[in-house]
Amino acid sequence: MEQPKEEVSLSNLCGGAIEEVFQREWAAILANVADVNTDPEAKRKLTLEFTVAPFEDRSGAKVTFSCKSKTVPVESVSGTVFLQRRGLVMVAVPHDPKQSRLFDAKSAAAGDRPS
């Protein structure tokens, strides 16, 4: 009795690499969808491509597999920094250093003292 012959499937084609690569790229797309810094409505894309190059005598073929994913870039965010001289060096700070002096001057003029 002849044993059934194994046929090619996604799980055994290219040494099983297809499923492994797909799982990695799929996880990257899901992480990109979950990233709050990306556009939630933008479409992501995953493409599996197979190239089949038959042997000249048609007895077989070389199969090349590639997987391409397209995620969405992080959305642009803007902010402000303030420049302050510290000795001979300029540094960037997140809050206006002059702003605290304004509030200190108002508090002193109103007679309020910090506790």
C-alpha cells in the first residue's frame, strides 16, 4: 500500500519561515494600531509575495517568499522650549524661566508670602 505523499502548505513551504515571518509582521502591525501616537483610522498593509521560478525541465521550481508590512508613522507633535544661558552655555528648558518671576512679583506686591 502506497503512503500518502506530503503536499506543500504554508506551514512547510520555505522551511516553515512563512508563518514565522507573518507572525512577526502581524505583531508589528497590531502594535502600530495600538500606538496612541499614530492615526487610528489609517490603514495598515501586510503583503505576502511568492515568486515561483520553474526549472527549465519543469520538474520543479524555486520559490522565493517575501513579506512586506506598511505601518503608519507617528503623528507629528509640536511643543515649546525656552532658551536660557547658564554660564557660557545655552540650554533648553521646558518652562519659561521668566514666568516664575512674574508670579513671584505679583505675590510680593499683593503681600502674599509662600507657605
